[in-house]
Amino acid sequence: MSMDFAKGITEFRWHGRGGQGVVTSNQMLGKAALTEGNYIQAFPEFGPERTGAPVRAFLRISKEPIQVYAQVYHPDVVVCIDPTLLDVVNPTEGLKEDGILVVNSREEPQAIRDKFGFTGGKVVTVDASTIAMEVMGRPFTNMPTMAAAVKATGVVAVETVINEVLERYPGKVGDLNKVAIERAVAEAKVG
């Protein structure tokens, strides 16, 4: 189920809203990749810097030093942590034909495929909103959605991500995120 990352740089583009943890989850995945011996670039792109405004973040992971310093225009993986953005942005814009689209959604992968006319690659859905509310009691959808991306890509080990999260958030917050990540990995649907 994992992509062939030995071929070069794997590029991610994340979509969410300000305050939802897009930048944090992007950094956590980048840090996990770094821990596993990869080179990374992780950077956000902000529009109006306010809570609720659309935010994008970008991540490059490579086994070799990265010599590209531009925005990610043709990602291998797109991760959308806020399902309301699916009515505002086309997450498949620029996504490579054999890419992976990961969406926080209750819908089946085929419904997302049909909505955006994405015929290539993989579509992965995970109900991160429900997982977050049931596990954490708050709508923190970034970590469960990131977990689905880790499952879909195999770019890093899930355990490496969990260790990074536990290091950043020691105690109850980290423990709850660990449960949410493990549940998302178990419940993510690939189609």
C-alpha cells in the first residue's frame, strides 16, 4: 500500500483552516521523517492570518538532500483535514495522476473520487471529526487525518509519528493523540 519513496522527493500539500493544526501536523510528520534519517522541508502558506481562514502547508521528504526551494505545485500527497474546505477548494488541483488524496470525511473514497473526478492514484477517507470528538472531546482532526496519510503512504512508520507526538505533547494530551492516531490508522478507508 505504500508509495515508492526511493525515487526521489515526496511532496505533500495540506489543507485546513487557521487554528486546526495544519502546520503542527505537517511539522510532526516532517520531524518523524527526519528521525528516520530523511531530509525534509516543511513550510506553511498563510492567507489572512486569522482563525478559520484557509491555510496550506507543504512538506518535502527525501532520502537525498533537497535542492528545490519553491512551493509544492504538483504534490504526491494532498491531505485535507477540514471537510468544509471540499466545497471551497479542489484538493486534487495539481495532484499527480498517481497521487494520494487523504480527506477527513465520513464519505467512502469513491464518493470523493466522483466529486472531484479523480481517476488516478488512491483516495483515503477517515472520519477524523468523529474520532477526535470521541477520543479527545474536541474537534482536533489534524492528528487522525495525518495518521491516515501515514497509513496510505508508508513514508514513515506510525510508531515514529506517535513517538514524536508523545515527545511534543507529554502526558494526557499526547496519550489521547496516540489513541486517536491508532484508531485513525485502523479505520481509514482506501479506495
